[in-house]
Amino acid sequence: MTDPMVQEMLDEFALGKLVHRYSRAVDRGDAAALRGLYHPDATDAHGGFSAGSAADLVTQIMAARPYLRSMQHHVTTMNFAVEGDVAEGEIYMLATHTLDAGDHDVDVVVGGRYLDRYEKRDGEWRFTARSIVTDWARVSDPSATDLSHPITRGTATGSPGPDDPSHRFFSLLSGGA
């Protein structure tokens, strides 16, 4: 029998990994990995972007991919409450998006929180419900991105698609770690 404190730490560690895997899957456009983070009956409320099933969210995200120049989801504070095989989480996040607006790009930076519900089924934690709370947002139209400084000039440039440098660099992490 596992000590209850040890079990709590193991569950919270697994939940933290789940939350971080979401960020990587959504930012790299990995639809299969993203779907695998949710239980089949899960819901996800992303405001006007998508509300309903998690499967609908993945469909919307993939439909938006051609208009994304860059996207990063950063997780900060994570608070979990675990009771057996169910859990809740309030996850603070910063999400940056650079969008193709035709003749120019637009930056949208969101500070907010994910309100999550999770269940452990067959020994695996997955999302059962996720809802976004926006605490603040900034829009730069046109984009303020400037890669001309010596610190950024000549570095590899990220992409939300399969040409992102991480796909060539990693052999272990890209496998869903």
C-alpha cells in the first residue's frame, strides 16, 4: 500500500505532466497527442473559439493552424486537489499567438487560467473538462515581433508546424514524453 502523501505527490506529478504535454501538443500542432490528453467524453470551453467537446476543440485548433505564425503556452502556478481518481486544477498560464492577418501579422498575448477537471481511468490521468478564464489580454496590430537584434538574428525560428526545429532535434521528447 502506497503512503497517502506519496500517492498525492505521484498524482500531482502526473497531472503536472499532463498539463505540460497539453502546451507542447497545442503549440506544435500535434492533433493526435492533443486528443490523447482528453478522455473521449471530455469537454473544453475556449470561449468564442470553441465550446463543446474536446474533439471539437482539436478540430478548431487544427483549422486555425494555417493562420498561425507562432504560438506558445506557458504554464506557471499549478494548484491541484486530488480525491481518489478525480482531481481539479487551477492552472495559471500565459499564451502568445502571432496570427497571419493577410498583409501583416497580429500578436495576441493572453494571461489567464485553466479551470480543469481530471479523472484517472485505467491508471491514467486525462482531462474531463477544461475551461479558460482570461484575466488580461494584449493585442499588437501590427505585430511587434522583431528578430533583427544580434541576440535573435541567426537563431533557428520556431514554427507551429512540422517544420519546427524541435521535430528534427528531438528523438525522445517528440514521442509524447
